[in-house]
Amino acid sequence: MGEESEFDLDTERFARRGYPEAVFCEGKTAEQVRAIAARLRQEPGVALFTRANPDHAAAVRAEVPEAHYDELAGLLAWPPTPPPPTGGLVVVACAGTSDLPVAREAWSTVRYLGRPAELIADIGVAGLHRILGRLDLLRSARAIVVVAGMDGALPGVVAGLVSAPVVAVPTSVGYGAAFDGLAPLLTMLNACAPGVGVVNIDNGYGGGHLAAQIAAPTPD
């Protein structure tokens, strides 16, 4: 018997759901990621590679040299230019600069899934004036992704000020009692403001994907 393939790509996901498959690179070797990139190069639509380190990026670019790599977010995208944006605006906001890797993963995901997106950094609850100074932009959004670690209070504060749904993304940023993101996760799950949905710790891709779906163009 021949050897089994190391991967079985879901190449019909775009036709089935309207969104392409994303490749989670963490735990995969560079050669495995390169083989997947070679296969996805033959498929229509956007290909995203998340949690990609520099070795993964080099492997993908060996097959598709023009692929865009955001090293801070650990995200690769091919084609390198996002599609023309349609649908409603998605605002991605993060509490602090330490949350930027996860926030940028969410922001890039939104853009490559075809939504207009804005990124706001450093509007944590330690300085409420910073949130209030961004209210016009936040209130113009169809969906908002809020990324925060530490106490994780920011999504509930934002949700109390806007009418759009808030996708909360806890991060593993924080001191010991943050328990690598568990503390902000529990805070977000217990938010008293309605309209807050929560994804997993550090899951910027999942938060961005959900927001992109929420902000999709309304069918005629």
C-alpha cells in the first residue's frame, strides 16, 4: 500500500461557505506548509496561513513568492492584495500594544475576507478618554472586534457604547493571575453588556472571520 497523504485540503469550502480554508501553521513543518501552498496555488480565491513563523513564511514564498507576510501577526496571504471591500465596516480595537499581534491577525483576516476594516490600538480601560475619543469611528461599524488581555474589561465597555455586535478576543497578555488569557476570557464571557460574543484565547483569525461574516453585504 502507498503512503497516505499528510493532508486533505477542503478545497470546496469556498463554494460551500463563501469563505476559503485557512491553514493553521503552528505544529506543521515548513515542508508540510510548502506542500499545502503548492496545492492552494491552484485554487481560486484567497489563501490564508495563520500562526506562521519566518520558516513557514519562507516555505510558502518558495511556492508563491508574492505572498504577503505580516510577521507581527504571523499571517500570510495570497494573493498579496485584499479583494475590493464590500459590506459593512469592521473596526478592530485592542487594549494595548502588547495585544497588537492578535489584533493584526483579526484585522488582516477581515480585509482578506473582503470587508473594509480599521485598526485602533491602545484604547484600554485604564484611560477611558481614549475610547471616548474614538466613538464616532466605533459607532460607524457594522461589527467590532475587541482584543484585550489583562482584566479583559474592554469589550463590555465598548458594547455599552455602540449598537453593533462586539466580537471579543481574549489574549494571553497579562501577569500571573491572568492565567495565560483565562482571566480575560472569563471576564468577557461574563460581560453584562448585551451583544458580546467571545472566541478563544489569542484567536484573532476566528474573531476576524466572525466579524467579516456579520458585516457581509445584505442580499438584495
